[in-house]
Amino acid sequence: MTGCTVAAAGCGLWAPGPRGSRLPLRAMAKAVDVVRLLLGSTALCFSLLGGWTASASKAVTAHLAAKWPETPLLLEASEFMAEESNEKFWQFLETVQELAIYKQTESSYSYYNLILKKAGQFLDNLHINLLKFAFSIRAYSPTIQMFQQIATDEPPPDGCDAFVVIHRKHTCKINELKKLLKKATSRPRPYLFKGDHIFPTDKENLPVTILYAEIGTRGFSKFHKVLSEKARNGEILYVLRHYIQKPESQKMYLSGYGVELAIKSTEYKALDDTQVKTVTNTTVEDEMETNEVQGFLFQKLKERYSDLKDNLTAFQKYLIEKMTPLKVWELQDLSFQAASQIMSTPVYDAIKLMKDISQNFPIKARYVKVCCFDYKQPAKYRERHLI
């Protein structure tokens, strides 16, 4: 670290010399104090250097954190599969039953590629790229959080990484499933949401068995094997909802959303009021000279009657300030009138006129209403002509 190893650099530290040189420590009892001073001064140098770097850069980085914790990418990939088709969703689940165990041994990047490899068995290259894009903006994270909230409202049994709800009865033990299924139809049938993942079956009016588990974990795998077998045999209606027993402590950082950071300058500058007033008056006058008000072309009038320029300017201001609103019947076909005026203007002035009308429409409305529009033609012809 430049500037933090020699005293002349400004950090007030002494650098150790080459091997064999004597250290300038007169008492070994002060060694601990010297080490503490060294660490404290080094930390100060790092903080000062970081502050200098931050002040030198004018870039502003903003992070948008959601209110829910970070969700696993494997669960988000399953939601992407479900959006493709229900069949692909359950096929994907069969291949990743205990994939989460690799999350503890592999790096995040390797685990990310492993998920993409598993998904690639059911997706083409185009959809793999779409899946990568969905990962980058965390498009399916809100869906995972929705299921997590539903599971929290059950609520889940204590100490269970996965649990089953059969018509309002909860259990996290596989050997209790048979007992809960006996009288399940006598209890109220649970409400199923539009986004629920239902195992493919041909039968209806079966006991609804809802599994709350995290895909890829052993808790999910042991329940899934039993419930999917019962669903194939036509014994239950198997429904899967995401549930994370121990959510991440880190908040979910969102990207791809519109975030604006507005910085207002609080610096005030002293200006000469007379100069500001002169500039403002000049600007207003220039704008007024290029505007037509209620059919009066004041620019032409001021050119022809230069001796009445002041009176014309006052009259123009009066018309602008005292302009009465248009009646309802006067607003009819106003948009077609404006379009007709723009189309009747030469090409090199059409854009300028369209900008003037759109930005000063309240002032231009009366002039547009009586200009450049043929009322003798039928309405259908006028609309077709303008389009």
C-alpha cells in the first residue's frame, strides 16, 4: 500500500528495515502498544485512501433491496420450468431432488452452472439464455416469496424442514400420512391457488395433499418419492408449494427495475436581478413574436405596424392572460385539426410546428380550431386523409 509504509508518506509509521537491521524499540514492554498503533494507523490509512478514491469518482451506485430475503436459484429455475409447462416442471424436479447438497461443497458459480446444466436437459439454447436473464433480474423471486408467505400462514410445525398439510391437518412424518388420509374427505377441502404446482393426474375429488418443502433438499426428496407414487396410483391430489425452513439473512437485491437517484444542489449563487429580468423579458418577447394567438399573427402585425409594436405586445399579453376556455363543442375534431395543420406545413417546418403545438397547446388551441381544416368533407374522409 503506497503511502502507508514509510513515515514520509504521511501515515506516521516506521517501516521495518532489511533483514538484520536493528528495530528502534527501546523496551520490549512497548511492543504490544506499537503493534496496536501499527494496526490502527494502517486502518486509518485504508479509510483515508478509500475516502480519497470515493471523492475522486463522481459515479453513484444505488442498490435496491427487497423486503424479503434472498431466494435460492434452484427454486427460481423450477418456476421458470413451470411457466414453460407443468410436465417440464415435474420432470425437472425428478432430476434435482437432492441437488441442494452441492451448494455446500461447490462455489456459487459452479452451483449456478450445475442448475443450468440440469435445466438444459429440457430447454433449448434460446430458453437457457432466457433463464439466465431471469436469474439476473431475479424475476421469479417474488413468486418464491409468495409461497413462503403462504407456508408461514399455515403455520409450519416446529423443527420441520418439510411438512405436509392434508385438509387442515399437519405432519412432518411420513408414517402419519396414511392416518391423515383416512378421514381427509370429511374435512374441508383446501383452497388451491392459480400458481400451485399440481402433479399430473386424471382423477378428481381426491384428498388434497400439499407438500411444503425446498426443492433439492433431502426433506423434499423423501416426501416427494412417497407422494408422487400415491399420486400416480390415483390415491391423492399432490400439490407442491415452496418452503424454506431457514431463509438467508441477506436481503434480496433487485436489478432491472427503474430506480432514479435525484440529487439536488443546495448551492445558491448571487445574481444581478436587473440582468435576470432583462434576460427573462427578452426571452418572453422572443417567444411571443413566434406565436399566434387566437388567429392573430402578431409577428406579421409588428412588422407592418412597427409604430404600434408596444400596443400589439400588450394586446397579445392580454389575449394570452384573458384567454377563455373552449366550449365542449369547440373541442370536437381538435386533434384532427392539429394534425391537418402539421400536414399542410412544408416538410422542413412540420417537426418544428408539431413541437410548438404540443408544447403550447392551450395557447394554440383556438388558432388550430379555425385553421387548415376542410369541414365540407365527411368525417370518415377526413380521418382517412389524416391517417
